[in-house]
Amino acid sequence: MRLAGPVDLPATLQGGQAFRWRLVDGSWRGVVGRRAVELRAGRAGAVNAQAWPRATATFLAGYLGLGPAEDARRARLADDPALSAAALAHPGLRILRQDPWETTAAFITSANNNVLRIEGILERLASDHGDPLKDAPWPAHAFPDARTIARATEASLRAAGLGYRAPFLRDAARMVAKGEVDLDALRGEPLDRQRAALVRLPGVGPKVADCIALFSLDATGAFPIDRWVLRAMETAFPRLAGARPRDVEAFARERWGDDAGFAQQLLFHAVRLQEAAPGTRRLT
DNA sequence: GTCCAGGGATTCA
DNA sequence: TGAATCCATGGA
């Protein structure tokens, strides 16, 4: 099927939001829920999509963050001089709407870690603990649910490469599996309430909580601040040099409101592309 | 060998 | 409340 988009697949799928998409022969292969999904760039930013088992266009458009509300968000941000260049350069950058538990596990893994290694760890978690997807035309595994991770041994999680984060992920899985934190019920709740609940999970602090909220709980105003975004903000707004993350966040919320999450992703993407430019350090 | 990575937990003042 | 320190691991 064809989705109008526009979607910039590399920027969206390898932009530090999701970690399990791979480019194979010009197609992006990934797993959404319990479906294997293949995405290929079409004309004018459109996307040709296939899913096993079959999925509706609405389902895939929802995952890819397509819709009039998102288009309007982009248009508003493009009017901001601090973002217009990035917005114009990446008209198809999207905020994915991912599964809350998988996103939680991914960003617990992300703490003090690099993207390349995060990808490897999550892939091993899936192949070691996730159900194989029988309909998939390539070897694919669903991401293991919280109950499965809760039962896993710490040694098996360390074997996936989690290091000291292994007990964090296991204990967070136990809390989610027991219903102590109901991730799905947090969707659409106010950001403050989402944060308060998420931060109860081991390995989840303010930054990771904001990533989970933005990428899986529809918190469009969340503004996760990592080292890259902090640098980007200090560059874009010199008066923020040396500011604390909480003050930078307050500034972003004031300036962009419920569009702050999208603004953050534009900044993150732009600064990382800059780092990856020829002659500088490569993207890791 | 050293530094860094989409930070968080713990400790101490 | 805020600063310092430690944490596994692998690539550059």
C-alpha cells in the first residue's frame, strides 16, 4: 500500500527514536507490534508499505505519525527562525508512535549508551526472548513483553549486552507486569502525571521518561534533553549557555508549547547530522 | 590508554 | 536542592 507522507525514512527510523529498523536492499525492515513491516521510499516522500500479517493503512500511518495535526505542527515550527532550516531540510522527519513497553525498555537501555550499541542490545533481546514472527519473509522477532523480561534471568539480560542496566530492565519489567505502572493507561494523560508514574521505574529518570512520553504516550510537548540537545540549544540560543537542563526545558516549553517534542527531534537530528558531516566524527 | 555514548542511582553536603 | 561519583561495554 501507499502512504502519502511525506516521510523521510532514514531520518525517522534511524534518528534515535526507534532502534530496530534495518536498511536491506533499499527497503527498511522492522517490527511493529507483532507484525513484520517493510517500508520503501516512493515518489515525493510517499512510502510504499507492506506488513505481515497484513495491516491497514490507518495502522501504519498511526505508527509513522502521519496526520493533519502533525502537518500543522511542522508548519508552526517552520515559522520559528531557530528551526526553519532544520524543518525545511527534513520535511519528512516524523515522531513515531511506538509501543509503550518496548519504548520504555529501549530508553532504559539508552542511558549512558550509544545508538549503535543500543540497536545491538535490543535486537539480541528480541531474538533471545521474543516470539518469532512466523509470517515474516525474513527472520523477525516480536519485542519481548514485560512479563517475559520479568521472568528472564539477569545473566541472560547481561548476555544481551545490557551491562549494569540488566537489573534495571528486569525490575522495571516486573513492575509493569504486575500492573504497578500501567503504561497503556498513561497514553494521553498530562505530561506531569506520565512522568511521575514513569520515574517510579528503575532506570527511568527525567530524560528517559520524556523520551517514553514523547515517542509512545502522545506527549507532544515533552522535550527530552540529552547531551546533543543541550549542545544544540546552547548553540541556537547563546543565552542558554551553561543553563541547567530544567531551565532549558522551561525555555523550550515556553517557546514551543505542545510542539516542543517535534522541535526537540528537529534539533537532535540536525546536530547529529552536523557531527556526522565529512571530516568530523562519525555517527555512533 | 583515554574518551564518549539520547543518564540514572547513590551518596554526601 | 545540588554536586560528585560510579556504573558495563564497545567503538573511535
